[in-house]
Amino acid sequence: MEKFDIIVVGGGPGGYVSAIRASQLGFKTALVERDEMGGICLNWGCIPTKALLRSAEINHLLHSLPTYGFKAEKVSFDFNKIIERSRAISTQLANGVKHLMKKNKVTVIKGTAQVKGRKGADIELLIDGKDVLTAPHVILATGARARTLPGLEADGKLIWTYKEAMTPAAMPKSLLVIGSGAIGVEFASFYRLMGAEVTIVEVQDRILPVEDKEISALAQKSFEKQGMTIHTGVTVKSLKPQKDSVTATLEIKGKTQDITVDRVIVAVGITGNTENLGLEKTKVKIDKGHIVIDEWARTSEPGIYAIGDVAGAPWLAHKASHEGVTCVEKIKGLPTAHPLKKANIPGCTYSYPQIASVGLTEDQAKAAGKYDIKVGRFPFLANGKALAMGEPEGLIKTIFDNKTGELLGAHMIGAEVTELIQGFCLAKTMEATEQDIMNTIFPHPTLSEMMHESTLDAFGRAIHF
């Protein structure tokens, strides 16, 4: 039996960041991980998908060379090397996390953790059913896995989850993506830019349903312009695998239609990894596949906390990391600890074009019924840097409360908006008003100038459009 101050279960971006911060604050810290350090994010999510998408962007650029005055013949790619590069980057970063654990004196234990019970103020954890660790504070950061629907189960060969979509043996010629959230849209974008015929189906009335409607519509228009086929308000009735293809039966506007594709990606959400943790021996509550927590990541069982994907939406790596730091700092009793504000969490989709947002959509701001809304817009087409880059498609949209000047939301589509969004995140965190943004000097020529212009436009002061 070994005693620690804090034990973190799960080595993803929530878990390993929590462990590092705990060690920085003087806690004797252990991290238990059953698989690879870095979790889904580094190994099967955020990082490898961005590596793949970068390759797809380069492929797109190489086929657009005449636009920039270049000429090249017989442009081709080695699909296996593209996949190998993605995996190598993941391995590099996972090894980097291992180094960070050593640097910060975090004890890493390989195995599966399960709550055994309590011993006074301490919680006992069984590791692989035999070794026992104890600590007064246990942080569950066990992440989530792909959600499945009856009749749409992945088989790993013809019907894929994100894992198989990331490491295919060969490039499919045609692909059906079920679900149009960030994961589905990113894979659709990758395979389309690499040359596959891509169809997206979404049960709701628009793609990217968590985004602002205006941004969703622009995204669909851009994807269709690239050659994607998109159906919304669609139910997938069945998937029938053949030897090397899948036939999907779709219900579109009351009519049944069959389509046959090489491969299918099921991207219909995720569910938390709450099983086999021994939580039935505790007061921890689980609702709709996720652990219920308060604003400090505390569960109903004293001394047990949950962060990241296992604790519910939004299912984002940066949310998990921030949540973990907040949780540990609250345990320490730091006066600087503040509860996480979900309204200040940015969401990013790394498709082509990119999509990024923070705060309320226009419809949400209206539905709140307490704001005098001002909406500003500025198109990429009117920005010099965007034109110089050859990226004229896109929009920056801002939503303010006219009475207070509060920035309620910001929504973007276009080149590099996943980098730009942090400016509005900082503004929201600092509770900046429209005057603060207007009085900020933005460098020229940059894409960021559009953030300034969109704010000006909300109050009838746009200069360049």
C-alpha cells in the first residue's frame, strides 16, 4: 500500500495536466494510466487528426498552384507516409508527456484503477485488482469513447470509428460520414481534400448544429462547393456490409434511399468511460453516461473529483486541462482559483475552411430575452491579408449587448480562425467591452483586423466594408 496526496486516474490532457499542477503545488502525486500517455487527444484525436488535415491542406494547395503563379505536373501523394507522419507526431508528443511526468516528479503507474473503498479520510484504489494506492483526493480523468447506435455499430473494417478513420490501410474512393459535429466534419474534410467522394448525413436540420446558424450555412455552402454531398434531417435506417463496400439505407424527407460506399465513419458523439471504476461503491452520480460534478469538479463522494470528457460536455481537451488545474488549485485552497465558465470555452473545427466560436450564438442571445443585441460581420473578401493568402472565403461575426457593451459571442469561418478565436476568448475572460476592442490597435496587414472591423460593424462604424 502506497499513500499519495492526490491520485489522478487517466493520462490524457485533463489527467496529466492535473498531475503536473498538483506536483507544482507540493502534492505527492500519482497518475494511473492503463494505455498510452496523452490519452485519446494525443494518440487518437486532436493531434493526429491535425497532422492528417495539414497533409490534406497541402494536397489542396498543390492542386491550386496556378492561382499563385506556379506550375507542377503529376502531383501525387503516398497515403501510407501521410498516415505514418501522423502516427510519428503522436508518438513524439506522448513521449514528451512521459518526460514531463519525470520532470515534475509525478509517479506514473501502468494499470487499471478501481475504487476499493474508504479508509478514514482516504480513498483506496485497486490497481489491476491487486496493488493498493491511497489518497485523500482522487481525480477521475478517464475520458470517453465513441458512442454507438443500434444497427450502426462499427466493425473496424468497413464501418469505422475515429480510430480506424485515422489509420486506414488504403485510401477509400467513397465515404459516408454519419454525424456532422467537429469529428465528422474534420474527417469529411480530410478525405474530400485527399480526393474521396464524401457524403455527410446529419439527423438534425443543419450541419455543425452547435455552431451559429449563419456559420453552419456558410460551412455547408463551402463543403458542397468542394464536391461534398450533404443531407440534413436524415435518419440512417441500416448499414449492410458487403465484401469491400457498405450499403446504407437512408430516410430522407420521408423517402428511403440506398447509397453504396467503400467505407463509413460513424461520428455520432461520445460517452464517458465510467464503467469498471468501482463507482457503485461510492455516492458518485452518473447521468447520461457522464459523472455529475459541481463547479469545482467535485462529485457527490467526498474526495473524488471528475474532469474532462468523463464529466460531460463540452468534450474538448482544453476544457479538460483547465478543469483539472481549477480542481487542483481549489483542493490547495488557492484564492486565485475560479470555477470554469463554459461560456468562455472556445470550440474549434479544423476542417477546410476552419470554424471557431466562443460564447452565445445569435439565436441563443435572442432566446435569453435579456439583451439588446448588436451583431457585427466582416467578410474575408474585404481583408487584404486574406486576399494575399488566397483565402477570400470566410466571415467574422460578433454579438454584443448594446446596453453594457459585453461581448456575448464570436463566430468565425475561414483560414486560421482557430488561431484568431483566442483574442475573443481573452476579451470575454477579461470582461472587455466593445470600446476595449475598438480601442485596441490591431496590426496590419493581418487576418486579426477583421476582429476589429466586425466589432466596429456591430455598432455601425466599420471602415473597410
